[in-house]
Amino acid sequence: MSTANHTDFTFRAFAEDRPGPAWQHHFKQLWPAYKRWFLRYGERDRPTYFESARALKQYMPEFVPIFEAMVDLAGGGDHAARFLSQYCPPPLFRGCSQAIYDVEESVLVRSYDYSPFVFDGLLMRSRFGERQVIAMLDCMSGVLDGINSDGLAVSMSFGGREEFGEGFGISLLLRYLLEFAGNVNEACELVQRVPVQGAYNIMLLDREANFETVEIAPGCEPTRVGHRVATNHQANSSWPLYEEKVFTHARCQHLQNLTAAREHSSYAFTRELASARFTTQPFSPGATPASISGHTTSGN
């Protein structure tokens, strides 16, 4: 454990029922940096537009009209379309802590345990379909966490596995859940049908205080584990170097102790999670830890 350093960071927020001029403005600002990240291993390392669009139609057909509207606003370019589909994107390794806490009310709390240089800090209120959604954007088409007007809240953390496979980026799946699920059971059903590119822990809480944590990984069936706390490892994962660098087990134990004791109000618990003195060290696989393997927003 070490004392956290203070960092100034500006969050931005906008409201737009459908992707429109405001979404387009933010996309244009972020696209140069995102494009560098998306093509960091070369264009041939990414699926073609045809492969990406076909996968969306097969696994998330309800999302296709939203995707097409975003592509039009992005200028209709091939690279932008493939990026917005989030089909087999470059791998991401991010640390996060999340917990369900239930005292006077049930809350889902998530921290961003990674560098602000890989975080857009862009909040959007939208109504793409029948539900309103308030969510923290990621890759412009996806979200890191959020809540919809049915009362379903979702968040995620990296699952701590080295293996990446064929599937969608996690933030697009979370957007899909918020748009087309109204409760925990509906969200779990949607998770079952969408292949994912990496290992993640999805945490869900709905209006009736039902909750679930789902462990997902490429090529594996999603597993409902029912945990109230999730950091950056899974039941059968083993990546000692990563686990040590991000303190995943220490963070998990700390939050388990807090949730079991139930000594805080919901607000105080949120403050306690946010102020936990754990510092996740930058991590890059296969090399001396030097930087988190993620995108860098423009201006940073």
C-alpha cells in the first residue's frame, strides 16, 4: 500500500437522445488518438469491415441501427467503422475495483484504478431505444459503466487472464446490456449470447436489489458467481506478474471486509472505496512494466 497522488482531471458530460452533433464533436476530438491505438499493430491485425458488420448482425442485431448512425456521423470511413464495431479490438489491460453494498439502499460502486491518460472522462445521457441511459463512454460506441431508466446498473473490471480471443470489446457489450436489458436476469441472458475478446468481471444490480457478478472469458461459457466484490482476477485465473502489479487480491480482500462488516452508510462506503490507499502499478505484458496497454486520449 502507498499514499495515492493527487491528479487533476476534468470530466465532461452531454445529453443527446440519439448520436448527433454533440457525439460527433467528441468523436472528432478523440478519433486521432483512438485511430493510433486501433491500428497500433497494423491494419491487417484488425478484422475487416465486412467481418465486423457481420459479427454485429449475428450477435447484437438490435444494436446495428445505432452502430450505423455512429458510422455515418464518424464520416463513414473504413477504419472508423471497424473501430466503432469493437470487434476484436487491440487488447486492453486495466485495473478496476467494484462492489455491491447493501445497507440502507443497494449501491454498485466502481473505482477507476488506472492511469487518467487512458480514460476519456466523457459522460453521456442518451435514449437510443426505449430506455434512457446515463453512462461513462469508452471507444465512443461502448461504455465503462452506467445505469438505465429501468434501474439496471452495470460495471466491469478486467479479469486478469493473458488470453485474448475472437469476440467483442467489453465496453460495447456493456452498452448493449444497458440498451436492451431491464433487469439482472435479462442482462445475464444477453451476456450468454455475445462472444467477448478478453476476460472481464461484469457486475449487475437492478431496481429490485437483485445483483450478480458474471465472469466472462474468450471461448468460455459465462459463469454467474454471485460475488459482491470483483477486482482483477477470476476463480481459475493465474497471472502472478499482473496480480502482483495491480494488488488485485489485496484490493478484493479489503472490499470484502468492508462489505461484510456493513459499518458504513452507502455514501461512506463509496468514499472509503474511493480513498483506499492501493496504487496499481503500470503494466505492459511481456516487458518491464512501463505503461498500461491502452489508448491515449488526444491532448494527453
